[in-house]
Amino acid sequence: MLGWAVTFFIIAIIAGIFGFGGIAASAAGIAKILFFIAIAVFLVTGLFALINGRKP
């Protein structure tokens, strides 16, 4: 999921360079959402690993 966030971020940068502001804003928004979802999933899985006694 973090790979998709990076992909959309790169699309946003390229679109911004070429002057496509709407596409750049949309891609940046999608990248931000995917980034925060990836962080949330990472924290939840780490929490479950600690609860179950496994080392992350």
C-alpha cells in the first residue's frame, strides 16, 4: 500500500510540473490517504503482535 502512495505522489509531482493542477491535487490527495492508511495498518498489526506475545 505504501508503494501505491509513492506512485500517486510521483504522478502528482509530474502532473504539477506539466501544469495539470487538478490531476496533481487529486493524486496528492489519494497519496496522502493511502499513506495514512498504511501507517494505521502498520500500527494495528504491531499492536496485535504485542498483544499475542510475538515480537515484531
